[in-house]
Amino acid sequence: MRLALFLTFVALASAQPQPELENSWVRVSRIKLAPHEKLARRPLSDSVVVYLSDPRHQPGDASWRKAGKYAEANPSAQPIEYVLTELKPAPANRPQPKVTLDPVKLDPSHHLVPFENARVRVLHTILEPHLKSPPHQHPHYVVVYITELHTTMVLADGKSVDNPRRPGDIAWRDFMQHETENIGDRTALEIQIELK
């Protein structure tokens, strides 16, 4: 009987998503559910959900999830996948630098804001082929790449960074000033979760 309970516990524990990225600001997990699959109820902190594939949402749709206990379920006959970014309390020893070059103000047609609240500002960034952004800044943030893209970033110190990405890739960025250029031939989309 004890062995059966232990094996059940191990199976439930292993079914819970493991973080792909975790630091003092966030815990980011990829949730994949097969058709009609369910995950056990678990506590979550305030979170941002970015949908990658779900018949109820467009790729790149983002939503806010208030802290609480949630059971994950896929009611559809298709697999679903989304990125869950759980927010941790802002570390007292790492205050956010002030952003003075706001991409939304500098380039509003390519940096849309689906939602903003006291904890985050979510940006839907559209990178047209060969588009080069003006120099801009972001506070600490998570990037979820919705489409394939290949960009170069020129940082504030002049260093150039090659940034090829696949759909569903996730990245953490500390406060950053940069210019971005889409060197690909297709429009690329990404979601940026800026922390406050």
C-alpha cells in the first residue's frame, strides 16, 4: 500500500511542469497538454500566460492570471501549449533601472500593449523584414518568441549580438538598451513581459 501511494505521488510530481527558466524575478514553465489531459491543482503566483497553440487563442495571445490555485486542463481534441511566467516579489537588492527610451512611445506601430497592470507591461512586438528599431530600453523582461526570427541587436556599448530564434523559444533579459534589426525576410512576432 505504501509503495502504491509513493508511486502515485512520484507520478503526480513528475507530471507538474518543470521551469525552463528561473531566477530571482520569475519562474517560466512550458505547459503542454495532450487532448483532454488534466494536471492536478497547484498554487501559482501572479502570472502571465502566452499561448503558443490552443484552439481558443491565437498564437501570441497573452493573459493575466491572478495568484491562486489552478488545475490545468485541455478540454479540446487538439494538443495545447503555452508559456506560464510566474512572478516573484521584486528582489530588494535589485531595483529596476529607470527606462527613458520607451519603445511604445518611440515606435508605437511595432510595440503594441495588450495589457498592463501594477506588476507587468506586456508588449506584442512586430518585426517586419529588415525593419530596424530606434534605440530603446526595456526593464528586466521575459521574451517569448512566437515565430521564427533572425535579428541582430546592437547594445548601448556598440556590441552586436546575433539572435536567431525558433517559435516557442524563451529568453530572459536584464535591463537593456538596444536597437534591433530583423535580418530575415519574414515578419516576426514576439511577446515581451516587462517587469515592474
